Amino acid sequence: MSSTFIRIDPSRIDRDFFGKNSPSQLAWLQFVPGITTSVIINEARGNASSINSIKAKPHISIDASGYNFKEQWYKPLLRGMADVPVKGDPVLLCTFAGQNYYFGPLNVDNDINFNKDPIQKENMGVYGPKAQTWTESMGISSDFERKSYNRLQKKWKEEIDGIDYGEDEDYIPELHGDMIFEGRHGNSIRIGSRSVNPYILISNGRSSKSSEESFADGSLIAMLNKGTMNQHLGGYIDANEMVQVPQFQLSSTVGNNPNNTINDLIADFNGANNAANVLHDYGSEVNQSQLIQNSGRIIINANVESIFMSSFKDVYIGAKENISITSNYQLVVDAETIDLGTNVTDRMVKGDELVTILEELVEAIKSIQVYPFSPTPIPLTAEPKNMSSSVTKLDAVKSKLETMLSDKCNLE
């Protein structure tokens, strides 16, 4: 059992409450501090009903013979959410209806990676008097890599927080906090708001020195209600301890041999001076919500049914190298105008129409009759009696030449 009675010595606390000469008192302690000694995170270490359970040693216990410190198994206190400890993590232990539960790990040092157990630190002999290193003495598993990561912060941003501190340069705005779920190694989910405008940020692979989400994160999903991408997604600290503030840029336009055509198209279709204005300025007005995904690689796969992509305005697809579109059956491209290239000058030819017209042209030429005994050459336009039918056929072919040109597809 973990929830237990403890004996309180009145001489060491408020005497006015217990009385000057009161004997020691028993008090019920529902949550008992303890230290994690073993963890079940998969069936290789325990059965399925014990997943996310821990073995822990309470720091406080009492029975008829006095204090004891027995290891016992504990399940997560909450049903649907478990922040599973590692060996050495401090936890709170409790017992309800004969079932042991744990709550934690405890945030003793406000360290997202690992927090030292303050009671165990003062009581080394309880856990292992033969410990040779600090890690061993704290009961931390050798399989756990201890690495410090900065806690996420919510830094004031005037453009989207809507706070004007006036002339007082020393004023620090009192922002409201966000709901933040942080992992041990640079990943997080932030559910919050700037002023009254909600946002959700999902980040993975963040630098250990960074305290904000940014475009430098390994993977990032941002759902914004108001504010531009660059206003929301701030700076980071690089490997050289230098503060960097990355600005969003389409990957196809970065580095050597960039594909700037997509920038030109974006600007042209939107009547803007450049694509950066279209990309970076969106969100500055109310009700300009946007969702951004940024990562080293993105795969979207529907393994049973279809993928539907639809836009009220434009759809842009750009690549710095190649674009491949394949289908086992049919590829359909339909639009009022289809341009293959940015500087189209000619219309495409419809193949079936071309074949039909050329066949008719051949037949018309074949029907021409030549009279070699004529004393002088006679042009077809003179329409002698014996050539009138050929001229008529050639005129008919000429009238059809325009029908070979496509009204939709154009080429450079």
C-alpha cells in the first residue's frame, strides 16, 4: 500500500495547533512521494495489462514495526493519458480500493528531460550504498540518455499579441499561457492563442537550445488563425550558439539552380510584385486561417481509397528537380486553358484532326490530272474544265486547317 498514515512529531511543527505537550499524531497521507525503480513499456518486460506500469519504492511508509520501504507495482492514475517515467524519476504513489497508482513524473527541477528525486538525493543509502556514479546513485537506467532541452516559452510578439506598452521600454507584457505537451527530447504540442486568436503548433526534432518552434525544427505543423507564418514561428539557437530567425521559403526556390518559375507564377496569378508578398503577408487580416506543414520529407498515402485535393483559388506544385505523375489507368488534365511552358507562342495540334485532313489532302492531290501536250502551262486556279474537281478539294482541305489547332493546349 502507498497511501498511508504517517506519524507527526508536534515538537517539530506548529505547537499551537497540536498543543505544547501533545504526543505524536497520526496523519493520513493520500499521495506518498516515491522513486521509480522499474518500468514496463512493452510486452517483452511484462504482460499487456501491465503496460506503462512501474515498480516504485515509496519514501514514506509505516506499519506496526515502524518504517519500511518496499517496492510495489503501480498503474497510471489517469486512464487515457500517461507520462511514463524512467528509472530514477520521482513520482507520487497512492492507493484506491486496494489498487496502486502513480502520478508523475514530478517536475522537481522544471527540466523536461529528467528531474532529480530530491528525497533520494538526501537518502542515497536507501537506494544503493554501493553506487559509484551520480547516475547509479539516483537509480537512473544506463539505457536512458540524459540530455538537457530548453523548456518552450511564449515570448511576446507585438504584431500578434496586440499589446502596446507605450513609452515604457522596460514593461514586460503579462501574456496568458498556453497548454503545452512536451516530450523529453525536443518535441511538443502547443494549444494556445495569441490575443484571442487560437493556434496549434506540433513540433518534432527541435534544437536542444531553442525555446520556440521555428522553421528550423525537423518537422512542424502549424495551424494559425491570425498572424503571418514568420510572425508566429520565431528564432532558434544554432550549434554555434547563434540566434537565427529563419524566414519561410519554398524549398524549390532554395540553393543552387532554384526553380523560380513557381514564384513567378504565384506572383502573376495573384497580381503581386513577388511571391513572397503572397506567402508571407497572408494571415495579417482577421479570418485568414492557414495550415503549414514543413519537414525534410512528407508522404501522403491513401492505402484503401482516394486522395482529394481541392482549393477555392489556386493550387501550386513546384520541385527543384523532377515531378513525376504516374497512373496505372488514366491521366486526365482538364482546364479552360492548358499551357505547357510559361511563354507559350503556338497552339497544340489535335492528332486525329491532323490525320484526317492530311488523308484528304493526299486524296485531293492524287485526283489532280496532268495534260502534258498542252502548249503552255495551265495553273490550277485557272480552273480548266478537267481540273475543277481537284481545286474544289484543295480549297476544302485549306478551310479545315484551323481545326487542327487546339483551343486548350498550348506549347512554347
